[in-house]
Amino acid sequence: MNDGENTRDDTAYLGALTGVRSGKRSFYPEYVRSAERLQHAVQAIDRISRALVHTAEGPRAVVEAVVRAAAEYLQAEWLLFAVADGALPTARPRQLLLRGDVLLEDERRFPAEAADHLSVLRTRPQEAEDHPAGVAMTLGGEPVGGMAGRVAGGAAIAETDRAILRVLVNLAARNAELQQTQRQLIEAMQRQALDDERHRIARELHDSVTQDVLSAGITIEVCRSKVEGEGLTEIAAELTAAKDLTRRAVERLRAAIYALHHGADERPGSLPVLLERLSTVHLPSDVKVRVTVRGTPVPLPGATEHALLRITGEALFNIVTHTTATQAVVVLHYRTGRVTLTVSDDGDGDPAHLRRTLRLATATDLAGGHRGLANMLARVDELGGTLSIRRARIGGILLAVEVPVAAA
């Protein structure tokens, strides 16, 4: 084998061992550079590992560890981390600057150059990689912030360095995402605990208090019948009033049980379905209610549904408490750009008197009396709607509510 063939074999063997490919006889300088890059990468992996250890210390500790690891890796004069405006709303801190060995969160103390890059990372994070030493932070392929720094002389970093920085900054992004998910999970658990407690109280009221009040009402009726049979009319009248009080107490308990089972944030069905359920809660067996839906039902904002449901509940409660009605009619009418709700009865109520009462209730507290009417009006006002009271066709009072609804 001649000398040329020996040289080619040596080149192949050395290249296989070092990863260096060269046609030159002197491999040492390139080998040294390759070894330095390899050592630098190993150190970067070690820094990433150390940053990961801080996850047990909370989200802020992870971000600080990431910033320190990146600054140490680049040997940067300063290094900035920032989350874009509107992205990861629960992430904290939103920005962090390492300068020397000092971590700064107050942007007013940032150097002018870093402040300029902060604006880019906040509003245009997709441009982070245009910076000589910057990378974008992404979640699901979308930029949500980034990192930028200044190395000696403001020189640009190599692509391998950017790859290391991307790993670090996206570690911070995953940490922020985990933080947000964890907070949502805690809130969901808290809501579940509150819901469980509300349902427990509702069951207790239904199974014990309501039954006791009903039993008291039955006992009063038995006593009233006996007393009335013996000619004690005055005592019989008082017992009749006591019976009415127990009936009202039962209706209030039913309303409370319904409210406990269906909180303000719950929408277990469409508004027509909820009105059907509500109509079976407030009324005793001798008062019949009918719910009619007109037009094409459309999804309504949660606040609108909740207000209409509560207004209906208050109106039905007033019917059984303050009138002699035997029937009530609820009509929900979906119209173009608005929805109307009417609740009418065949009782002995006076619309003019009720309108005066409403005006008086909105003008003064009345020691808490008639607050139901004032609350209904307040709910309608909040929705930009109108409330009117007039005589119903079936003889009693008609309460009419109309609220605007944005077009779908």
C-alpha cells in the first residue's frame, strides 16, 4: 500500500473516532473545537437538569433557574425572560432580567437595551429569533414569549446555542402551563366542594326541616277543625293564620332548596327546561302553572338566563304568597334581537297597587319589605331591559320583562 492510501485510511479512522471530517493532514485544531462544543453541550444539559430540580420549589424558582442557566451558558452580560401580553395569564413572573448576579422583575430598572427587547417579547414574540442572542418561547406551535440576552460584544450566537436556549425557555413555558393547569384544577376542586356542600344542605332542608314544617301545618289544620267545631271562631282564625304561615315557610324552603341545587354559575339545561323545573318548585299542589315557549330558542348569555330564571322564581313566589291565584302562566318568547318573559296569574292582585309598591321599594328600603320587586327591576336594568306590570287576561297580574339579546 502506498503512502497516499495510508493517508486516506488514517483520515477515515480519525474521522470515525472524533467525528471530524477534513481533507487536511492537521486535525488537531478542528478536533479541539469539536471537543469544546461537545463539552459546552454537556454543561448545558447539566444546567437544564439543575433547572428541572427546582420544579418542586414552585414556578418562580423554575423561571429563575432557567434564566441563570441560560445566562451562565452564554456568559451573557444580561439575560431577559418575558411572557407575551395575553399569553399564560396566570404565569408569574411575567418578566425577569438577570444582570450580573442580580435578578430584576421591575422593568423600570431594566437597562434601555433590555427594555427595548422586552417590548418585542411582549407584543411580537415571533420576532425574538431576529435578535442576535434571542429565542421564542412556544406552546402548541404558537409564540407566547421568549428570551434574549447580550453576549460579549453583542455577537450573534451559533444555531447550536439557540437550540440549547430553546430547550431552556420552553421548560419555563411548560412550567407556566403546568402552573395554570394546577390553578384551574384547584379552582375546580373548590367549586366541587362548594357544590357538594350546597347539595348536602339542600338534602337536609328537604328531608328534615321541610317535613317538620309540613307536619306542623297538618297538626294546625287538625286542631283548627276541632276548635272550629266547638264554636271557638277566634282561635280557629288564629290557627288559620298559623297554617298560612307554615305554607309560606314551605314555599320559601322549596325556593331555597332549588337555589342550593342550582347555583348562579350552573346551567344544567336550556332556559325553557329550567323554567319547567322552576315551576314545580315554588307552587303548592292547588296552584297550577303552565310554561309556554314561543319563537325559536337560541342560546342566551349566562347572565341573561340567570336573571330571567330568578325573576320568574320571584314572581311565582309572590303569586302563591300574596294572591288567591289557582293558576299561573309563564310565557318565554324568543324574538329578533330580544327576548320577552311574562308571568301572569288569575288571582286578586291589583296592578296599580303593585306598581306603587315597586316605586316605593326602589325609593326606600321599607325595612326590607318588597325587596323582591326591587331586585327584579335591578336585574332587568342591568340587562338594559324593561319591566312592566298590568292586568292579566286571566284576571290577575301580568309581569312583563323584555331584554335585548345580541344577534348570534
